[in-house]
Amino acid sequence: MLELRGVRKSYESPTGEELQVFHDVTLDVGAGEFVAARGPSGCGKSTLLLVCGTLLRPDAGSVRVGGTDVYALTANRRARLCAERVGFVFQQFHLVPYLTVRENVLARTIALGVEDAPGRADALLDRFGIGGRAGHHPAQLSTGERQRAGLARALLGSPGLVLADEPTGNLDDENGRVVLDALSEFAKAGGAVLMATHDSVAAEAADRSIFLAGPSTDLNLAQRPAMSGTKS
Amino acid sequence: MRIAHLISREMRYRPLNAVAAVAAVAVASGSLVASTMVLDVFDLQTEALLLAKEKAVADQMAAMEDEYRKITKRMGFNVLILPRDQDLGDFYADSYSEKTMPEEYADRLANARDIATIRHLLPMLQRKIEWPERRRRILLIGVRGEMPWAHRANKKAIMEPVPPGTAVVGWELHRSLGLAKDDAFMFMGKRLRVHALHPERGTIDDITLWINLREAQALLGHEGRISSMLALECMCAWADMSKVRPDIQRILPDTQVVEVAGKALARAETRNEAKRNAQALVEREREHRAALRAERETLISILVPAAIAVAALLVGLLTYLNVRERRGEIGILRALGLRTLQILGVFLGKAALLGIAGGLLGVGGALLLGPLYAGAGSIPDAARASGCAFTISVVLAAPLVTTLAAWLPSLAAAMEDPASVLREE
């Protein structure tokens, strides 16, 4: 589902110095696989997810989602691919504040027509135990409920690939477990999950973990044992 | 879910932003419609005012016309009987008839039994000649006095005959020659005495010398001839020249009859002058109203564009602030797969919606309140005054202007890098 080949990404520091985030990354996340990308804060986990999620063009290398070279596409087709194949779950939830929970889940349908979207949205909300909060606004929800709403939004339309950036970072254990279980279930159902986390407990929910070192370290993930796909 | 839903939800979430933009657009579009209405109503009022004045003048003139018709009917009018072979062009150019006709014509007319239209008949012989003794060019008129009517009661004479051996002298002649009443002077070798002096008339009369007809005929070598007959105060039941002319020509077929300036004509001229003055008053009123309109137009031409520019700037600024405030949301929407055009649509759609709301509110307000200020009778009157097509075009133009004003900030939103935004958030 997700293939990275020789991907490199660097930023320019305010002083004009080039800060290399990662270098020559090779990674495969297949359908039905739940992979945890681990490493300390600032090591480039979130950047890796953005690159994988079609939102950040790498300096070099190729990113394929469902076999399509993402950054070879036009901006519109890339956006379309993102809407069809990729679901994001963020640590900060990123719910639209003026939409209700149900509307937040359905916001994905602005970009993509989803068959029976309202019914599927309600089903997802019920599945994550927040069906009764469908008419509430994000500000009226607990953090756990917000993340469950974010999860429901990511899964609407069966995207194929879910990119989760520290999805349990702000949650208590119980809510964290709900989220991790949902991601595992999604993977077991044939989806691919790449989760960035620095939490070893959360990483244990994944099928395997990969490790990213410091932000300016050259890293060839493919040469690291942790990237081989074994559960750490 | 559609973008429109997103827009309406956001506007409800941040009402101040929307209300400020709608108010600005409403003020601009309302002032545009109201100002046009003010000008249009002013034009309508001007038109009505001038029409009323013109009608008043016309009514006054019609009343005067009727009065003068009655007056001239009672007074009759003056005609001049000329020899048939007299060229009228020459007559009007020279002010007298060069051709002559028998003096007997005057007797024939006076003795006719069946002519009822003429009251006074004055035969005369006229010539423009050089006064040899004084080397002055004058008009010499030989008059016989008024012809007595043979078959009806004579009216009081309106012109006395000039006694033989005397002359009546025009103002310019006696003034420049220093002649006084009873002074004796020589004229074409004949000694004459001043019988009367005319006051200034401002006409050819001022260089005219009136003498007895017989003496004039003798001096000019036209014995028994006259050049014209003046028929004064011709009465006609219809006050119509076309009735007088055949009445005279039936008796004197070798003549022609023309109307000459008399009191009736003078009064008609006075009446025309009064009409001209009244029309000039109307014209002055029209110019005054036009000047007032120009003043208002100048003021409006400054205020209205300023209001539109301020509204456009405000909408642009509010959109910019809105974009800054919603950067995180833009990142989320991009992560959900919204395309650049859809992000652009989120902000431009909102701007257009604000424009429509502001346009409707402003135009509606102008139509409701405008009549109070502009003086139009009612909303339909006001709408008619400002023009339906114009009003609709303002409602349609308002979203166009707001969309244009919001274009740059919306474009900035659409070009926002989602990765940067999501990392910052």
C-alpha cells in the first residue's frame, strides 16, 4: 500500500543552514500491516507522515500509495488520491471547531463522494462510542472523544492507508487503547497503518516498529534492523 | 457535505466577521441605490415642476388668448386697400404704395350700400421724396380726411383732414428743422403753415409730412389718384380677415387688401412677449434645477465610490483576517483531500454570500428608507425611480465586488502549505 524509495527530506534553518531530517528512506507498509514509526521528539516522524500522506514533497526519492507515484501527479490528482486513499489521525485531533462531530466526520465528503456517507458516519461514531455526541461541537467533547471523532473521520470512505501522528499522545490509557484497537482492527481488515509514536506501549500495538534517529542524522532506514519489519 | 454548508456553519461560528462585511456592503450598495434614487426622484420632481409651470403658462396664455380674442373682436382690425398692380414686396420694403388708383374708389366704397365691415375709411397719397428746400428725404402723405358714409350713421372721426395750405409735421422733422406750430415754411415751392406737430412715435411717422390730399396730388402730379386707403377698425362678426377682404374686393375688384399693424397686432405682440417671459421663467427654473442636480451629482460621485472602495477594502481585510485565523482549518481540509480550487471556493464563496446578503440588505434598505429622504411617494415609486434593472444590477454587482476584494487573501489561503500549517498546529 505504501512504498518509500530513497526518500530524503531536509529543511532550511533560520540561519540558512540545511537541516537533514531523513536520508535515503526505504519503507514498505503493506495492506493489513500496522507499522509504528518510533523515535524521540523532533526526529522527523511527523514529517515522514506528511510526506507519506501526499502533503509534503520530499527532496528526493519516490513515494507510492497504492502503487501510484504520489509526487508525479498533478496537485489536483494528488489531492484526489489523498481523499481516496489516505486518512489522517492527529495528536491534536484537528477537528473543525464550528462543525458538529457528525459534520466533522462528513467533512471528508467535500473532497470525495462517499456512498451512504451519513449512514457510515453514524455507524463509525456508534462504533467508537460517541454516537450520542454526534450533534455536539468539538469544544463540548473530552479529549478521548475528540480523538475518536478524528479516528472516525479518518476511516470514513475506507481510505486504505491511515497515517496516525501520536494518536494516543494526549489520551488516557483507556482512550488510547480504544484508538489503538481501532487502528489494529483497520489493519486486520486489510488497511495499512503507519503510526508515529514515541510511546513504546502504543508501539506494541503495531505489527512492527521502525526507528528514526535524531533530526540531523543521516538515516537509511532500510539498512536498520528495526526497519526489517519485525516487532520490536 | 458541500462547501456551502461549511461556509454557512463558519459564518454562524464567527458572526462578527460576517456582520461587519455585510454591513459594509449594505452601506455601499444602499448608498449607490439611494443616491441614484435621489437623483432620479429629483429629476422626476423637476420634470413634474416644469410641466406644471409650463401648463400654468399655457393656461394663462390660453386665458389671455381668449381675452384678446374678445378684445380684438370688439375692436376690429385695420386693413390697407392697395392698387391691384402694387407689388407687395415693394410695398413692405418701401412702407408705401408706389402704384396709384383712382380717388373715386374711396367714394365708391363709402357710397356702397351693402358693406358693413368698415368703420373708418382714409384715402391717401404717399411718396418718399426729397424735400428740395431742406434737402431732407421725407415721406409725404396727402390725406383727405375721413370719408363720410352715405348710407349709415357716421362714427366720430378718428382722423381729421389737414386743411389746405397747412401741414402736420413728424417729430424728427420739426425737431431737427426747428419748426413750431403756425410756423410758415416752403415745401416744393409752396408756402405752408404748420398745423400740428406730432410727438415722437419711433416709426416712419417721425419723418412724415402730412398735407392736404388735393395739394399733394397737385405737387406730385397725380391729380385724382390715391396710393392707398386705410380702413380702420374693420368690424367682422368672425374677426376674420378672410371675411373682410372679399367684402371690399366685391366693390373694388381692382384692389388688394392687406392687414396692417394695429392695436390688435400690438396687443398680440405684447401677449407673445408675455409668453416669452413666462417661458424664460420656466427656462430659468430648469437651469436652477439642473445646477442643483449637478451639485448633488458631484457630491454623490465622490461619496458613493468612496463607500464602495471602503466596503471592498473592509471585505478584503476581513477575508485576510479570516484566512489567518483559519490556517489550521485549511491544513485539515487539505489533509482531507480538498483541492486548491475547493479551498479557494470556501473563501470566495463566503465573500460572494456576504456580497449577496449585503447587496440585498443595502438595496432593500435604500428602497425602504430612500423614499423618506428622496421624497418619493412609495417603495414602488422609489423602485421605479431608481430603475428596476439598475437595482438588480447593484444586487448582482455586490457579490462580484466582494469576490474580487477577497480574491488575494483567498488565493493566499488556497496556496497555503498544509504541511507547514499542520506542523505549526
